Amino acid sequence: MDDLLQISRLTKQFGGLVAVSDVSFSVREGEILSIIGPNGAGKSTLFKLASSFLRPTAGEVRFRGERISGLAPHVVARRGVVRTFQETTIFKGMTVRENVIIAHQLRANASLLGYYFASSVARRDEAEFGRSADEILAFLGLDGIRNDPAVTLPHGHLRALGIAIGLATNPTVLLLDEPFAGMNHDETMRAVEIVLGVRRRGVTVLLVEHDMPAVMQISDRIVVLNFGEKIAEGTPAEIQQNQKVIEAYLGVEDESIGI
Ligand SMILES: Nc1ncnc2c1ncn2[C@@H]1O[C@H](COP(=O)(O)OP(=O)(O)OP(=O)(O)O)[C@@H](O)[C@H]1O
């Protein structure tokens, strides 16, 4: 498998605090790679660096060999590295389907001016976006709620809608920020199926997550952070047996490495 994203010697400092320290790893085409670590280990910061929502203090991120760190997030997203949209960026007043249609604008062919004057290109785009939105919603098992206003959705469906919106932008790499957070067991199992389905569509997945059983079930490989440093990288089986990882999680009462 080829390396799609190369994270090279990334460091992020906030004043005197080093949140991410000299971290390197690659995300390979077609894999699901998870970033884990105890609270405050630097996972969210690394995730924001990977999606270009934060600029690194040192080091760089490359996508298919080209540097993307320092580019605006929407430029990075257009190239195919897309972060799922937080619940706060879902248009709550619109239906599920309308939200997914709007997300297609990121790859729209018609200029904004074209939309304004309802050009034929814009009309063609709209019809195509509707078809694509319906296909994505059916794929994710959300067709039954496609006409529901987003404001009425329970937490699990809102998260799934975030993934549908991400897919609508036609990503090469989808970055998922704690996709199983706040879910009960059944919701987590459904969300696990959705993420596995995303990968079956050929999309590479990078995620940050606290839910260890789900991470162990879903990941091809795992990168472990502790105090901003990468302490391990490997398959779930390798990570569960890694002495440094076990020590990092020992004494952490509210987290378990699932062993
Ligand atoms: N914008 C910021 N300004 C200052 N310090 C920050 C900022 N963002 C994160 N930090 C600090 O950087 C460190 C790493 O934080 P980060 O949120 O990346 O960890 P995390 O592993 O995602 O934690 P959690 O599991 O609790 O979400 C923490 O000490 C945090 O307080």
C-alpha cells in the first residue's frame, strides 16, 4: 500500500507547552488508522495539524508527496483530505438530504455567480448532487430519515450525518474526530459499520478515538501518543501487548486499553 499522508517530525507548541513533539508516521492508502493516548496526550492537536486546521511549529504534512501544512483547510479539503464536520456546522434548520446536497458545493463545477443566475451548469450540478446525496444516504442507511430536519436528529444520527457530509465532498482521506463519543453500545456498533463501509468505498480513514474496544475492532494500525510524543505504532494486537503503551495507560482510572 502506498503512503497517502506523510506526517513528518510534527511539533506544535502553545507558549511553553509542547502539545505534539517530533511525531512522524504515514497513513497508507485504504487503511483505517487510529490515534489514541491518555487525556491531554496531544491527539486533538495532531488531528488538527493533519487536517491543516492548525499550523505546525515545526515539521510538515504531505499528501501524495505535496506539502499541505500551512494551506487553508478548505484548500486541503478540495485536494481530498477532509475532516468530518462537527455537529455545530450542520445546518440544523435544513433536512438531512439538504445538508448533504449543500456539502457537494465543495466540488461544484459552477461558479458562485453561475449559481446566482441559475445557470444550466448550476442546474445540472444540483440534479447530480441530489442523486449523489440519495446514494450516500442509502449507503449509510440514512434514507429513512432523509427528509427529517437535522434539528430533530438524535446524537447517533447527527454523527452519521457528519460522515455523510464528509463523503459528499468526495474525499480521498476522511479524518474522523471521536466518531463514537457519547454513544451507547448499539450506536457504537452501527457507527463502526458505517466507518468500515466508508473504507469499503475506497476512502482512507484517520481517526482519533477514546473508545478502546471500537478502536481495536476497527483499526488496521494504531499510533499511540503520550505527553505529545509517539510511543508506539502497530496493529491492534501489537499495541495491546506493547509495554510502553500499557505503562502509559496504567494508573489512568477512566481509560482502558481493552486488555
Ligand atoms: N489552543 C491551545 N492553547 C494552549 N494549549 C493547548 C491548546 N490546545 C491544546 N492545548 C494543550 O495541549 C495539550 C494536548 O492537548 P490535546 O487536546 O491535543 O490532547 P488530547 O490527547 O486530544 O486530549 P483529550 O483526550 O483530553 O481530548 C494539553 O495539555 C492541552 O491543554
